[in-house]
Amino acid sequence: MRTLNSLFLLLFCFCITLGCQKQPEVKEEIVEDNTSVDIDSLSQEELDHFQHIFDSTFTKLQKTRRFNGVVLGAKNKQIVYKKAFGYRDVRRRTKLEEDDIFQLASVSKQFTASAILMLEQDSLLSVNDSINKFFPDFPYPGITIKMLLDHRSGLPNYIYLMDRKLKDKHTPIGNQLCIDYMYEHKPGKYGSPDGRFKYSNSGYMLLASIVEKVSGYPFPTFLKERIFTPLQMDSTFTFDPVKVQQDNIPFGHTGRGRKFEEYMLDGVLGDKSVYSNVEDLFKWHKALLGDSILSVESKEKAFTFHSPKRKSKYNYGFGWRLFKPSDGTKVVYHGGWWRGYSTLFVHYPESEAFLIILTNRVNHSYVNTNHVFDALEIPEFRRR
């Protein structure tokens, strides 16, 4: 958790850099707020400063700590920085390209949560519905969709169950087999429904299957037709054993540069296994500033702190982690890791700042950036 928080603080500081000019009070419908600073009003000196901060930080990390990935920063719906560092294939030294497609790992969860909220907008379900409505005789009673969304279901992790029970570790399986095994083996709960926060991949795997049951479409089809195609996210898709062989999809690597092999759980959807690039995620960020996909009410639910029993600056909404800095604003973010891919997504609605980092080599190099805090003159965060 300390690593995640430190990494988030770096991302937050980058967002502060991109939105360093004080913003007027944000209207309820952000996309209509015409008072935000236009990118053209930033001086060349300021833009050069952004470039210097990003370049000096990530170039040094690539050289000294083997940072390997693609970075994009944006302000006011316009990209101010995009660059690739390192390799698609570390051993063969095949260079990464800026538009390469990465496994998003847990950043995928925000698309699953959005699909659920869209179905609620369509009056086809409610987040207060019991999951027994969709899975009769499910062996863990008392759980609602909302508890799956905010990680308070108490469900055990299906990943550990399947890893123990399946001998074939390479042939992709789907969600239904995982659900069947939960019915059959009933592994012990991690907690009581609506109890303490306990991050749950099982909850989001179940949510993807609920989307299928309610909509009548396969989960990949729903995301494509309702989110990816309308937003022209043409490089974004869910796991497909053929598509993931494309040359522009980098291999996931260990810290020492060894490739991860194909794994049986790559094909399980909802908690991970959306693939995308930085440009498409920038389009998603812009959509979140408006209401073409999620209504104002849905975003309010998604971006609300769901921790009435414990006060904290850090919390979880529906598919997003949330942070409330001392100035009272709200930062929406998420990180993820899956078999060599590390993903970091920060959406800052008040200043329309955005930062995405997609990597394909295990390392935590970008937490060691104290000079970034010095350059940005944010002592509050240096002391944390």
C-alpha cells in the first residue's frame, strides 16, 4: 500500500503541474465549464517546463532503473506529453512505440463498473439488487451489486482457487468456469457482506457476468458497442487469444527481462484483461469529463467515497480509487498489475488534468522521484 500511495503521489503531482493555474469553481456538468484554462494560454516556457519534468524523470528512470513503458500527460482535453521508453521485447531490443497496446490489469475495473452503471441508467438493474437475483443459490448470501463494486462483499479470491484446482496453467478459461468452481468448492469468505474494504477480483469477475445476463450480450460485445466504438477507441478490446499476438502488443516481463508466459486466467474478464493504449485512454478521460457515456448521477455514484465506517483521504468508489487532497478537490485514479504489466491512470476532473502510464516490465522505479516534488514545489507531499 505504501508503494501504491507513493506512486499515486507522483502521478498527482504531475497532474498538479498540468493544472497548476488556479481553476474557478467547477460547474455540476464539467464538460460545459468554459472557464477552464485553455492550453493556448500556457506560455512556451510553461510547456517546456512540463516537457522537462517528464523527460528528465522518465529518461533517467529508463537509464538507471530500467523503466519500460509509455507515458501520456494532458490538460484541458489536449495532450501536452506523450513518449515511449524501452522495449516491446527486452531480450530482442524491439523498441516500444507510443501507440502500442498494453494489458490494463485492474484499470479494466472502471470499464466493468461503467457497464453496470449504464445498465442502471437503462433501468435494467439497480446497484442495490442482490446478486442472488442473477446467480440463484450462490453460496455466499447477502451480497449486493454495490458491495461487489466497492469491494465490500467479503468474497474469496477466485484467482487462488483456480490456481489450486486447475493443472493446465496455459489454456485460457472464462468467467463461467470460475463461477462454477465457487459454487462447487465454496472457499472461505474474506469477511462479512458490507463489512470492511477487501479488494476483490472475484467481485468484478461476477460483475462482468451480470452485465452479460442483463444485457443479453457477451461482455466484450457490450463494451465494444456501448463504450469503445462510440468513443472511437479503436485500439481497445478485451482479451482475445488471436488479437493479443499482434506485433504492437508488448510482452509482459519480469524485472530481469524474462517474458511471462500465457496464463489460463488471462481470459477471465471484468477484473482485468482490457487492452488499450494511451491515446484511447485519453479519449476515455475526455468522455468522463462529459456525460455521453455516464450521466452526472452515475459519475457521482462512481466517484463517491464509500467508507462511512472509516474516515480516510484514500478510498474506493465504483471501479476507481479516490483521493481527497487538502484543498478539498477529488482525484480519481487506479493502478493495476498483471503478469508484467503495470498500469496507472489518474483523472483530475477539477482541472481536466490526466496522466496515464502503461508499462510492461516489473519494477517500482517511478516511486523514487523526490526531485519531482522539489521541482513542483509541493512540500506538503514531500513530507507525506
